[in-house]
Amino acid sequence: MKIRLLLLFIFIYLNAPAQQKEPNQLFTAGVASGLMGGLFDGFYPVGQLLKKGDFGLGAPDKIDGELLVFKGKAYQTTASGKTVRLPDSHQASFAMVNFFRPVSSVKINRTLSKAELFQLLDSLLPQQNNLYAIHISGKFRQIKTRAFPPVENHPYPTLASMLPLQHFFQMEDITGDLIGYRLPTYMDNTNIAGYHFHFLSTDQQKGGHIVDLSIAEVTISWQTLQSYTVVVPDTPAFQQFDFHQNRAEDIKAVEKGSKH
Amino acid sequence: MKIRLLLLFIFIYLNAPAQQKEPNQLFTAGVASGLMGGLFDGFYPVGQLLKKGDFGLGAPDKIDGELLVFKGKAYQTTASGKTVRLPDSHQASFAMVNFFRPVSSVKINRTLSKAELFQLLDSLLPQQNNLYAIHISGKFRQIKTRAFPPVENHPYPTLASMLPLQHFFQMEDITGDLIGYRLPTYMDNTNIAGYHFHFLSTDQQKGGHIVDLSIAEVTISWQTLQSYTVVVPDTPAFQQFDFHQNRAEDIKAVEKGSKH
């Protein structure tokens, strides 16, 4: 009896969620400037990604839409506008996740544009060189998202050259969740510096990469991340990729959804 | 008796070396472009660093010389030329380590200059976008290393502006170990792209950052690393640091030991 109890405790200990061992770590699969340059083939299984975090965002295989992770589940919003659950076997081409354990939150009960929201976030998160995971949940007056259509044949174009192919989705008076990050300048190139959010509606039918928004009544919660890990794709396309080119402008344009 | 045996196995399991859980990962503390800009105050304890890897290199607190990790022990070579063991309590200002488990090795029995050695390494390690940990052990015809003197008062200068203060050490016909890495282009800025080696003589009396060398009879062994982690310093100086400045030229100059 004693042994069984002991074994039970040990079993619980060994199966304890990974976040207890790696708190406040951002896990990333892939290198953003490679994604900008056309490394669209998936390489990191969603099932494995969900062991590294329960909250995050990314790009599906062949950049077929946008990827979001919320409460331990992965979603894909495609260029058709449909949002679906991603199976564990799906391979992401780029993704970042963390175990979201917010330490602070505020409620905002007034309309703010995207620029005003980002200004507010700047004042709430004053450490410019920290990594922050940010969750904004509630009612939105309007949300504009985009999703890329999937690429088909090699050689793939650059992501910036695909901006004219983006599909945009305009939503009004909608409830849902923004999942995202503010990352510091020194992470640009391997990742995307600044604010970066994806959206999932409460009914899980709509989503995408945030291009524009205004909030109505939301709760903002956040967490500081103290480290980040980059997993390098073990693919021939990655090995042959030329990382010498500066893709900072592409990264900005793709995040914003336009070159201007 | 049964329980004791079980507890023993569990104890062994829970204390198993971390490398079995995180194989082929490069652990880094600090951001290289911050070090270039004068973030010289130590923040990461050597004792903690040695739990993340048994092989590596870095910069001591106040860049008082050069740091090296070999076979699970940390060494400091100061500008006086002395090499000493670093206590667990010492705080590194920048460091990278991994659990060195080489998968390949070659013996070289001829004299090669630094440029020739790097050409040979280029042919042995053909994947330009991979991370490699490299150990070169044996006899060297000559080795030239450098070490910085410690900074004293804030505000600290940039590391590139301290190049005239470097102390150089010239050694002839010496046995020892080169500990280092070849890191890909996309890691420049947060780390130092290209080859980067520190030296420790077999008698553990001499060391430093490699500026020049020629090998005589050595074994080269290496390992591919599939991911890297960056731990962000939780210090006011780091938070206030301006990472917008491009320090690529400084990084190159400091690695080479000169601006030319």
C-alpha cells in the first residue's frame, strides 16, 4: 500500500506540466527572417508545440492562413475565413508559445484605437528590453484580420511579395481573444520585434493576424518572459537559405499587412 | 528494503544530468550586442551556468578577462595572464555553454594556420545555418590569446573602444584545448556569428580568447546543436540599454581582437 502511494506521487511528479520546470520561457520554432524569405514548409508538429506552451501564435504549413494557440489548443484561420482546430500532426512553419501565467491585469472600459491601445500597453509594460506575453479578452468594436492563402509550388515567393494575396476579414462588435507578444528590438530577425497579435472569436469561428482593431471593453493581462528558445529547422531548405540579406523591412511590412 | 531500492532509483532518475533532457541545446546568458555596448556587470552565476552545460565560453563579471568552461569546470584568464578556477558564486556577464557530446572527430597531423584551420572546419561542417560546438585538443605550434582588463567605474565604455587595453599572450609549442563554436549569421547581434574559440593549456595555467594560432597535431571533435536559449539579464542597466544601434562591426572587431 505504501509503495503504491509512493508510486502515485512519483507518477504525478514526473507528469507535472512542463511549465513548472520552465516558467516564463518563450519557446519558438523557426527563424522569422527565414519565413519572410519563403521557408514555408512546416517542420514542427503542433502536438510537440503544445507541450512547450498553451498560448501563442504562428504560421501553419505552407503559410496556409494563421495559427493561434489558446488554452492549450491550436487553431488555424485560413484565407477562406474559416477557423478550424489543428491536429497534433500538423507541422507549423513558424510558431511561438509559452505557458501563460499572467501576473498582472487591468480592465479597460472605453473605446481605444489600435494606436491608442499600443500606447496604453507601452505605459503598462515599461521595460523596453523585456519579452511580454499579452492576452486581451473581451468585446471589440471592430477587428480587421488577414490570412495568407497557401503556397503551392517551389520555389516559394517571399512573404512580403505575397502581401497582395492576403485575404482581409472585417468584424464589428465581436467578443474574443487577442493572443500575442511584445518582443524587444534585439529579437528582430529571428523573431518579430514589437507588438504582434492573432485573434480568435469566442465562438471559435473567426480569427487571423491582427491588422487593425478598436477595443470596447476588455481585460488585458500579461506576463514577463525571462528567456527564449529558438529551435532550428532541420530541413534542406533551411540549410540552403541565405540569411545574410537584411529582411527587417519585410518583417515590418508583413506584421502590419502592408508596405506603407 | 523494496521501498529503499525504489527510492534510490527515483533519486537517480530525478538527478540524472540535464543533458539527457536537453540534448544538443546551446544555453546562452546575456545578449552579445549588449556586452559590446558596455553591459559588463555580471548577472548569471557560474554555478547555475554549469548546470546548463559542461563546455563553453564567455565573459567574467566586469569583463575581467575571459571565461572558459571545460569538463564541467569554469576558468578565468585575466589580463595579468593568470588562469584560475571560477567559484560557483562568480557572476558571468555573458556566457554560452552546452553539454558537449561529440558525434564526429578527425585527427590532423600537420601545421595549419588559423585561416587554414577555419577552411578545414568549413569543409567538415558544411551546413552554414547550423550551430556547431567544436573542441580542438592537442599540440599547437603557436597560440596568441587576449584578455581584457576589468572595467572599474560606471559609465562603462563600449568593448570595441577597449580594444587598445587588451593584453595579448603569445605561446609556442603548447598543448591544450580550444573550446568554441561556429554560429550562423542569424545569431549575430544576440550572439557572435562565425568561429569563436577560447583556449586552456593542459596545465591549466594559460588561456584567453583566441586571436591567432597554428595547430601542429590535434583532434577536432564536434556536435551539431539544434536549438539555443537566450536568458535575458534582469538588471536595470539591461532594461535601459539602447539595442537599436547596429553593433555588427563592433562584434566582428571584438571577436578578432582588432578593428582591421
